[in-house]
Amino acid sequence: MTIQSAYLDYCKVWFKRYVAGFYELPGDGLQPIFLKEQHTERTRKEIGLLGRDLGLTDEDVLLAETAALFHDIGRFPQWKQYRTFIDSESEDHALLGLEVLSHHRILKRLSPDEREVIRVAIRHHNLRELPPGLAPRELLFARLLRDADKLDIWRMVILQQREQSNLLETLAGQIPTSSSYSREIVADLRRGKMPDFRSVRNQNDMRLIRLGWVFDLNFLPSCRLVLERQYVEEFCRQLPSEREIQELQEHLIAYLKNRGNVGS
């Protein structure tokens, strides 16, 4: 079938019922569930915003929103079983999500091509980089999902920092605080290179890693939103007040603006 808005509505109802099955987790297990549920809804809205800005058809926007709705569905069984969101210490949450969708046959109403687009986008949304060889349409939706996911993760991290909450960092693996940061990571960023997560030694390094995501943005509307929302400035405010960080901020903002004269 060609995807319709009624199908997305059906999926949203199914998703809420599925997530509600995790509300009975004991102890403090609910907070991460709520966090991922809210992240999912915002990522769905972000991808719809990007799709419409890029001039996608209504059907393709609905398809993109469906991929976003299910992109982190593996997080819920992951948390229930392992009490962590660290894939390397549990399972790849994208693959877990595909297993959930396959088990419940939630995509069965879609055409084979639509199902494959959604599966490919979910499978690749959490990889360091996209592999070569994806079909053009699969590549489009994978890139859309990766951008939308980043846009909301940035927002979520900044909000947690403002509230002085350590929930996200706890879920990321108890990364220690420090007044220092890796100058090697800063050097990578100045060269336009996304640093490797294995370089992270403290929370400042993690902030620098997330700043490096600007080099993995795929669409001009994504760059515009980062500039409008001042995500780079927000992250740099959380880093030591040094000239090197100020220069990095200016470098990253210039990079975003130079992507097709964004913001000019």
C-alpha cells in the first residue's frame, strides 16, 4: 500500500501500548523509559520538520515519521534486560528494534519497498557512519533519521545540563567529571574530523564528541536548526572558558554557515 496518515496514527497507538508494557519495571527503571519515549516523539517531529523543509511528498514524510517512531524501540527491551543503554555492554539497540518490529509484524501493512526503507534507516541510525552501497532512496531516509536523531539528542543533553541532571551521563556509562578536556579531540574538530568515542576520558570530552556531530549532518535545514537553536554555543558554555574553546565555537559556527551560505 501507499502509506497513509491513518497508518501512522495506528502505529503511534501501538507504540504507546508497547511502551506502556514497560511501565511496571521496579525501582528507578521508569525514568529511562520515559526519557526514550519522549525522545522518540520529538525525533518524529524533527524528521517531519526536515522532510517538509526539503520538499518531500506527504507520503514520504509519513514514511520518515514512521521510521523515527520505531528507531529506538529496541531501547525498551534493552533497558528491561540489561539496565543500560550502552550497546557494547548489552546488544545493538537498532538490531533489537528490528527484532521487535519483526516479531509483532507491525510493518506488514506496508509495501516491501516501504518496509525495507524503514528497516535500513533504523539499522543504520546509530552507526558511526553510513556504509557505501545503500540505494538512493534508502540513503535519503537513513540520512534524515540520523539528522533528526542528533537534533533531539543535542536538545535533550542541553536541557539535562541546564537542570544539572546526571541522568544522560549515567546512562552513557558513569563518565567522570573533570575540569580538563582532550586537546587531541579539539584538534580533530578543527580539522573537520569526527573524533572517536574511544578518546573520551571525561564529560567535557563527551561534550566535544557531540559537537563533532555537526560534521555528520546531511541536510541544510539541519544546519540551520543547529544555528537557530544555538546548540554549538550551548555546548561550548559547558566547557572550560578558554580561548581554544572560543576559537572552536567560532570554527564550528563558520562551518555550519558555510554549508551553502546557511544563515546568510
